[in-house]
Amino acid sequence: MKWTQVAFVMVVMICVTGCWPRSSSVDIDYSRTAVPQEGGLSFVRVTQDADGVPRPGLLGRPFSVADQKIVFRGYKNGQYNLYIKKLTDGEAIQQRTFSGADYSTPAFSSDGSKIVFSDRRGGGGWNIYMISAETGFATRQITSNSAVVTTPVFAPGDSTILYVQDYKDQNGTTRDYLWTYDLTKNVSTQYVVEGWAPSFLPDGKNVIVTRQDRQTSRFEIWRIDLERGREFLILSDPDHSFFMAAPSPDGKKLAVVVVSHSDDILLNDDIPLNSDIFLVGSDGSGLTQLTYHLGNDYSPAWASNGLDLYFVSQRGSPEGNYNIWRMRVRSESGD
């Protein structure tokens, strides 16, 4: 599908002074849990520095939420593994993997019984694997190839996994295409659609992705109708980039990460400017800033109640270490 084949375009242009993230060149007090601009929001810390939550990349989440528990990528004893933490007081953290490989972007099934993740076991390429969230350590390998395969998520109903696989064209340019894997038929399907960090809308037909504009290098949020083969631009701006949009359970809102544009912003962890979390309608309307902390806020993910939003942040840690936090997002009624 060509980039010119866009059925609907909604470009969001925000010009209000002070709305966008600030430069990280100022002296930052990371130990602060909240700042005055975040009045009315309640923040609860879910993990501790010792849990080793890594600084997330721009296009992947190091955790997933389901059924009053989280699974996260943690660095302990010189190794990365996956850990599960129940979101109730007094529950111990359970380690679910032990190979010490570079696990990345875990995702729960909708019922919280399974976890999919990308991993490069045995020194080979990145592939997709699936394990039980509760018992046993049997691991099912979903993909097996030399390409880089990342950011898997379950489709609604849990019978299909959506993931991103790279491909180098004849000019040596890397493209990242969406693929699905049918767990009942053991069949993979490629969609000639580019994007990163995919998330399904509740209908199971539409997917929200991050894309990089080839002319401006800014990152944008797109909606892809996989069934009809149509693409819709949701968020774009000439001076700012948008990442990791997470649809709310009812599909009406997106939580999205916003950063100011800089020629130094890369697709790795070298992010010189502050990032914050915004809310926007799924049609791109009503962009509203939620977090204002000078530490970075990344990787939003909704709880099933549609009110609690989990994210990764440097706040609350004197050293600026990353942890998973929860905030209650006000509903339209003000609850």
C-alpha cells in the first residue's frame, strides 16, 4: 500500500506555549512523585528500583497489565528476565523466565493466562515465544527466522498474535511490516503495512501503530483497518513526535507519549528531551496533557477498568531510575 493511499487525514497542530515537553538540560529533582501541574492525579508506585525495570525504547513497552497483575522485564543479577507482580498488597514477585536472554516487550493474553514476548535465544535472531503466566516453564516458539521479530500482542479473543517483522528491500532500507500468527491454524500472514508498537482496538479489526514520516523524520500515530486495507493518520505535527499509543478498553481514547522534535532523537535509548503522556480521542481530537514531570514518562497501558493508566517513569527515584507507576485518569464525570 502506498503512502498516498490515505482515506482520511487528521493532523493535530498544537501551538499553545508550555504544552509540549521541556528540554532535559535543566536540573531535575527526580525524587518528586508529582509536580503542581499534575494536581488532581493520584500516582501509585508499582515496582521498586531493585526490580530493575529498564529504560524503555521509544517503540516498545517493557510490561503488560491484565487481571490485577503485571508482567515486566527486569534486570537482576546481571540478567534480563520476565517477572510477574500481583497488584495486591503483600504479594511476592514471581520470576517466569530464567534463561537471562534479552527478553523484550511482554504482553498478556486478554484473560491473563498466557504471555507472548520477543527474545533472541541462543544468540540467534529475535523471535516470538509464548509461555503460561502462572505455572510451568514450557515455552512455545511462534516464529523461527533470521529477521528481527518484535512487539507481539494478542488480538481480542487470544487466537491470533500480531507482531512486527523487519525486511530489507533491494536498496538496503529496512521496513517494518505487520504480521499475524493464527494459533489455531499455525499460519502466519503478512500485511503490506508498516508500523511499530501495534495495539488492537476492541473491534479486533483496527490496529494503532507508530510510524516515522519519511520526509520529516517525525513520528506519527496511525490507525490501520486490517480487514479493509485502509489507513488513517491520527496524530502528526511538524515539531513533535508521537509514540506508543495505547487504546482505552472502550476504544474511545488513546494514551500517547509525546516528545519535542530533535535531530538527536534516535530509535534507541538516547533521548535528549523530556517525554510526557497525553490523552487524545481515537479520532485525533482533544489532545490533553496528563503528566508534566521533568523525568521521562513512557509506555502507557490501560487497566481493564478504563480509569487506571500504568506507565514507566523516572519520578520518585532520587537517581532517576525507571519504575512502573499507576495513575487514576479522571472520567468525563470527574470521578
